[in-house]
Amino acid sequence: MGTIVVDGTTTYDEVSEKAPAPGVRAVAGCVTLPGRVDQVGVARAFTRRLLHGDPVLDTALLVVSELASNSVQHSRSSLPGGTVTLYVLHVGARVRIEVHDDGADGVPHMRPAGSETLPEWDGELDELDLRGRGLRLVDEVTACWGFAIGHRRTTTWAELTPAEDIGIEHIEIPA
């Protein structure tokens, strides 16, 4: 399942535009999956294996879940033959997560919670209303996030640093 490179000599840090310093751990992984909701768990399992034991693992699992779910729900990746590709790059204390999908008519953006109308929706928001929070969660638990749109592809990315660097409490995601 996918490709994982540990301490490879070809690692490149896009943020600082230089290779990591000697002795800095570098781990990278990539997996392409069918664009189906049931594959989001596979993306999480891939990330768990890649970042096993890392302090940002639980936050990374949350981010992978949200970005992969959004790609499957809101892009052409959910059409027959569609795919989602997950890239995870860990250099030093920073983790970059990218999800590439088959593009959509719109752009990734934060929506007000509960903004998606459901058939049984009566106009009131309550604790059962769970839609519209994904990118807000990503925004809260990551150092930064964004997207890039190319020819028939969209890449949504996020970067994580240890929790104390962005002022959040520890997040624990059940297995």
C-alpha cells in the first residue's frame, strides 16, 4: 500500500527551500486510492503507519480524515474511476499533508457549520448537525493550510507542527 521513504537523500523542504540538516529525520509517503468514502479509513491507516509514535500523529489523522473526506465528497474523485492521492512529508518537527483530487467546480473553503441543507432539516441547528466543520477543524489544529488548483486537479494541503507551537491542547483520535 503506497510508498514510504525514510531518511532518503532526495528530501527537499519547500518551506525553507533547502534539504534538511544532517541528522534531521525525514519520512515521506504517498498512496493513491479510489475516490470513495470507504477509502478514507485506508488513508488514515497509511498515515498511522507512516507517522507511528510521532507526537503529531493524532492531529495528522484528523487532518487526513477531513481533507480526504472533503475530496471524496466535493470533487469529481467520487465519479467512477476517480482517485484521491495522499502525500505525507515529515521533516524535523513539521508534517505536510497533501490530498490531490480530480477537481471540482468550486474551491475549498470554510463554510458556516450546518450550512448544507439536509432533506429532514427544519431550519434549526443543534448538536446533531455535523456538516460544515471540516476545514474549520483543519484551520484550528494546523500551522497553516491552503489549496492549489491545476488542470482538472485540486490539491488541498495542511502543515502541522507540535501542538505547543500553535497553542492547542493535545488531540486524541480513537483508532
